[in-house]
Amino acid sequence: MSSQLIKNNFRMDRLPHIWCPGCGHGIIMRSMAQAIQNLGLDKQKVCIVSGIGCSSRAPGYMDFNTLHTTHGRALAFATGVKLANPELKVIVVTGDGDCSAIGGNHLIHTARRNIDITTIVFNNNIYGMTGGQYSPTTPTNDFGTTAPFGNIDKAFDICKLVDGAGATYVARGTAYHVNQLTKIIEKAISNIGFSLVDAISICPTYYGRKNKKGTAVQMMNYLKDSAVDTKVAEKLPPEKLENKFFIGEFKNTTEPEYTEEYMKIIKKYQKER
């Protein structure tokens, strides 16, 4: 990370961060900062909101308007922030458990409303901060501290979930494919409506050790070897796509944005009075 990027976007007195060695979260946070800087956004008009979890530490390090809220409620708080000040670019940082388990209802309804909030999911397939419990994105048959004999649940595909719920921008990137992830986050922030980026991270400490995934380098190599861009996937035969997951842009549409529609109602009512 360049020293200028750090000075421009981070609270120097809070660094270094406390994430475990090998964790992918710092890479994703860096991509966020780079995307914001690339867009030339006014720092005073950016608000970053988080809930509880490893990912939710990020706003404490980032030098913007930041709000650290309760578990699963980041999108509810972010909705209030956006409605109170529609000029703000509101970005939610959340984990796979934080947003799709306890916060799952907020996730689908924020997507349904198409409110102009960008959500970055630091998805490491586990509850890292609270002890390694399995999450809604933990692959079936994988292990967690609350699944010592293997997880029998079917995992959520967060991108498909929010696509079906009404989000207008949906994409996935990884902590390995940094340049692509940065560009995806830029497009997500620029979208006027609800955007979600499923940022695949790695957790060597809990998920990796529990599931014998090897070192952090080996887990990164898995992301490199197993991720297939959607544009490339269209040209490959089915056998080449076995045991792979897709990255890239899944949805990019334009629909009425919630805050703008809400303001129209207020103005209409004021004229009628």
C-alpha cells in the first residue's frame, strides 16, 4: 500500500490493524480506499458504516465519517444516514455472518428498496471474531467450532440473494484479484441504487486451520486457481467449470432509487399544502 494512499485515507494513529497474519481483510480495505480515491470523492461526503465482526473493524482505521453499529444492523443504520443526508455516499462494511444471518432481513429489504447504499461483504466463510462458528456461507460439509462433525446446511450465494431481492448492481471479487476488485468497488459506489460486492476473503486462523486449507499463501492460490470471470466462463465447456466459483459483474441495471422517490413524495406533499 502506497504511503500516500495511507495518509489520505487512513487514521495513522490506529495502524497497524489487528487482523491476523494472512487475513484477506486488509487487502479488501485497501481496495476500498483505492476505489474511493480513484473516484475523487469528497471525504466529508463519504460515510462508512459497519456492524460487528472482523470486517467491521475496517471503519475504525479509515479516515472518513464512520459509524460502528450493532451486530447485523449496519444496513438499518446506513438507511437512516442516507435518508437524513441523501448527499452522502454511504458504504457498508459487513461480514458474511453479519449481513446474511442476523442481518439477513435488513439485507433483503435494503436491496428491495434499491436505496443508494454500497455494501462490501468481507466474505471469509466463517465467524472469525467470535470463535470460528460456521456462517451462512460456510460450504456444506466444512467444519466450524459449531459444526465439529461438518456443516449440513446449504450455503447462501449472497449475490443471487440480493439480485433476487432487487439490488441494481451485484458483483463478486476476491482478495487475490486486487485490481479487478478495486474496479468493481468503483462501479458499485458509482451506481445510483443498492449495490453489493461479495469480496471473497481468507481466514487462515479459523476457517483455514479447521478445514485443513493450508497456509495463507495456499488459500490465496486457491482463490487464484478457482475463481473464473463471468466473461471467460461463457466460453468454457462445463467440465472446465467444475469446482469453480464465478467473479466479476453479475448485474448492472438502472431503476428508481429509494431516497429520490421518497423526496418526491415530500415535495409533492409540501406543494399540496
